[in-house]
Amino acid sequence: MKIALLTRNPKLYSHQRLIETAAKRGHQMVPIDYLKCYMNITSKKPELRYLGEKLEGFDAVIPRIGASHTFYGMAVLRQFEMMGVYPVNESVAIGRSRDKLRSLQLLARDGVGLPVTAFAHDSKRTDDLLDIVGGAPVVIKLLEGTQGIGVVLSETHKSAKSVVEAFHGANVAILVQEFIKEAEGSDIRAFVVGRSLVAAMERKGAKGDFRSNLHRGGTASMIELTPLEKATALKAARSMGLNVAGVDMLRSSHGPTVIEVNSSPGLEGIEKATGVDVAQNIIRFVERHAKPGRTRTRGKG
């Protein structure tokens, strides 16, 4: 098969693993910088060009689109879809997962466990907002934040109110969530491929940091999930319509709570923590499903 890999940096661990694994299984994987693509949007003859050449003959596309380039990356992916190329994750599913508010609304609709979350536009409703989530301490998140950036823990009502009002004053959209104290600065990353949970790790934050992101100095180790945690991870990925997803969860007193569903989860942390060949699972999924014209929009919302 000929597989397109949409990435701005093919040298990253995750992308090298995908390229090497595809080659070992007899496939040609072509890294494509999606920001250097341009489109011919013509009735019944959609085209993509890259560095002056037509992109054609592809059986599948694996999107690894950075959060800061979601809009254009999704446009390129949609063009592949219009050309009948099978996407590992569809553009509409990536769009759902990248919009933090929309994703939480969809997960809530489908009965997936979530932290109590509040959202409002009116800064005069700050006290009501904090009451919804049970009062301080609370976690305040930027809607556009990634990898733990733009996530603030406010331990008192006064500090939380100040942070919320400051963000509202700057016209910055935020979510306010209950603080899951019992998680003790750790979370779970469950890696889903298709309808299977292929690996899971527990991440612990750096000393003094309630965020557990590995990019911010956290550590990771393999973990065995409970049946409910497995079911929650699979349901969350299915709710977004994602075939490949990293589902981040906290262990709370009221069960597993999903805090994010990532459409381009990294492979390095989970492969090294668990010893699972996640890249092979992804390529094997492509082998089973990539056929011309296999693009469709799943679900609603």
C-alpha cells in the first residue's frame, strides 16, 4: 500500500516508528508537510498538490496534525477524503476532539464519565460557575490549550474568581472543572486502535505539579485497567468517531472520568512504558480497513 503521513516533522519518534513499521510490512509511507499542500477544488475532480507534484495513488492517509494548524490540516485531510483515500482518523472526528467544549458535550450526551464542568460567557456569573463544580479548588482550562499549557489550579474561591474574571476580561474562552483530588497528580492514558484497547499507562506529574503531562516532566509506567476503565476509554473514542485515540482519564471517587480524547496521541511514552508495539497495531488496522472510497462521516454532532 501507499500511505500518506500528514506531519510537519517526520523525524519525531512517533512518525519514525510508523514509517519504519510500514516499510517492514511492505508498504510505502510518504511523509507530507500538510502546510505545503495546496488544493484544486473542482467538481468531480478534486486534486491535491505538494511541492509542485500531484498527490495521487494513495490507499490511506494517517493524519498527525498539530493543534496549532488544525484548520488547514483538516482541510488537506478533507481533500484526501474527497479523493476517496481512506483516513485512519476522519477530519470530522478530529474536529470534534480538538474542540474541547464540543467534545465534552458529545461525551456527556453519550454517558461517558466526566469531571463536573462549567462554561459561561458572562463574567457576572463567576460565582454561579464555581458553584456548579462544587467550589474551590477548581481546574481552569483554556479551550485552546495543549500538553498542559493553559491549565490552572485555583485552590481558593477568591483566586479562582480572579482567574476566571481575568480570562473573561481578556476575552479568552475557558472551562472550569472540579478538581479530582483523589487522582493525586496522576492520570491514565489509554491507547485505542479500532475497537481495541492496545496499551495503557499511568502518568504521574513532576513534584509539585498537579498536571501529569510527560512533556512537563511527568513519568509513566504500565498499568492494568479495570473493566469499567477499558469500557470508558473505548466508549470515549467511539463517541468522537476516532479509530486511533489517546484517551486521558482520572481515577475519581465516582469512577473513571475522561479529561481529553487526543486524535494524534504520541507513541514514545506509551511504547516505552508498556513495551507494546503500538505502531504495528496502527499499521495493521490500516491494512484491514484501507480500501478506495472508504470515507464516511460517523455519528452526529
